[in-house]
Amino acid sequence: MTSHLKKVELHCHLEGAAPPALTLAQARKYNIDLSAYLSDGAYVWHDFASFLECYDKVSEVYKSEEDYALLTETYLEELASIGTIYSELIVSPDHGKRIGLGAEAYIAGVCEGIRRAREAHGIEARLIVTGERHFGPESVIGAAEYAAKAKNPLITGFNLAGEERMGRVADYARAFDIARDAGLGLTIHAGEVCGAFSVEDALNDVRPSRIGHGVRAIENPDLVKRLADQGAVLEVCPGSNIALKVFPDFAAHPLRKLKEAGVRVTISSDDPPFFHTSLKREYELASEAFGFSDSEINDLTRTGIEAAFVDEETRRALLARL
Ligand code: ADE
Ligand code: ZN
């Protein structure tokens, strides 16, 4: 039982958190046929590439500023109901542009959802703007420029997600330079679909304080030591990793090994309904599948707050709540 524990989430894609029932209602509202991607109340995909395709299709039924406010409020409400005090949501203003809503209105809707959830439930949240590798380096630079220029106090980080097998990290380094110069926190998906080399590329070419997943670093002991020595934080999403077959089962998942090697690790849900998980379940897995004690799970949560992309006053307040 982990229901009594305070929780923090650093790695969740906003559209990836869309409840299937809400997505279905949205699809009906806009008369969009999603039956190839959503059936019997579950998202339909079979491998990483088809997951990304399904994710992009689902995202397309959220079209207006109010749709994004509702989606954000709905997810943060769910998090607050299980004792979550802080959430970082990965958002894609570029997606807002692609669907014709525009980056500004997309972000305004998300920020309104955060405002409502904070007012009703006291949950703190920040936004990490992401570029998507499969839309190419130019679009990722566009996302970084947007994040840098927005001067939005809720946008505090920059990420790179999408098809990890497309290009090398160096192709996207310029986008991270723009985000770093703007004072944003840096994190990057690596070591999920690709092996340890992608985590090394990320450390060398981006110098992030956190890595999304990073779990395949376990394939290289020198790299595990480097992560521990540097204090880089891994945003580990065990349920996602098993659903995407990064590891065959929880017994083979390296979360505990990484923690024991001194790597700073946190737990998150990534795209919860796509992977039949939730932050609640990830905390339960920490206890039941990985055998962490309450005190060890609180360590994961504390690491999350220490690595959060927030000002120091907010960090102190979150640590005090824990
Ligand atoms: N976009 C949404 N979820 C993702 C994941 N797990 N990896 C890469 N890109 C993503
Ligand atoms: Zn992710």
C-alpha cells in the first residue's frame, strides 16, 4: 500500500495522459473516426512506432484552448486525488501549431488547467516544452525558440521526445543550446528505445541535469558509474518500459540496480493510459514489484523534488510538504 505516501511526477506527456473516455468524447464532438486507435476503452498500438502514431492521432482530437484546459485539469485532479503534490507536464506547443490552434492558445489552455487544479486541490505544476525527433531538427529548434521567448513562469524546462532512432542527439544540440541560454532546465529522452550509446550522446552533447528513461544505461557499467558520479537524475517509467518491451518483465527491470549503484532515480508514468498504468500504480509497483520500503520510496520522491525545474522557494515548500 502506497496510498498514504506523498507523490511527485517529473515525466508525463500531457496528451499521453488523456483518459480514453475523454478522448472518445472529444472524437465524437469533432466527428473524427479514431476507431483504429481507440477501441473498447483502450488505446490500440503494437510497437514503439505504432504507439507514437496512436499518440499523435489521439492528440489531434484536442483542438481548442478549453480542450487543453480540461485535459490538464482532469489529469492534475487525478494526481491530486492520490496525494501528488507536484507534477511536471511535457507539452508540445508545436503540436498546437500543427492542429491550427497555435502555440499561444495551446499553452494558455494548459496554464488555465493548472490554475484550476491548483486552486481546487493545491497541486503545484510546471511545464516542460518538448520537441519531437520525428518532426526533424528544425521543428525542435522552433519548440526551443518558443520556450525561450515565451517568458512564461510555468514553462521551466525543455525536453526532446519522439522517435529515438531518428538522427543522433548532436543533430538536436542547437535546440538545447537555445533552451539552456534561456535558463530552462534540460532533460532528454534517451536509453529507452536505443541503447547505452544514446545516454552517452545525451550527456556529451546536451549536458542535461535529467534524462527521460535512461534505463538502458545499465548495459554499460562505466556509464552507470558516470551517471552516479555526475548526479544525473533518471526519470524512470517502469510500467511504460514493460509495455514497450524495453525489458521483458519487472524482474528484469534495472530500477533497483541503478539505485543501488548510486544513480539518482525517480518514478513516473510517461503516458499512463497508453501503457495501462497510472502514477498510483507506479508507486505500488515500486513497493510490490521492486520491493522498496516506504522510506526508500520517499527517497525517490525527494529526489524528484530536488531535481524539479522550480525556483528554490517552491522547492523548499515542496520538501516541507514531504
Ligand atoms: N512521446 C510520448 N511518449 C514517449 C516515449 N515514451 N518515448 C518517446 N517519445 C514519447
Ligand atoms: Zn516520455
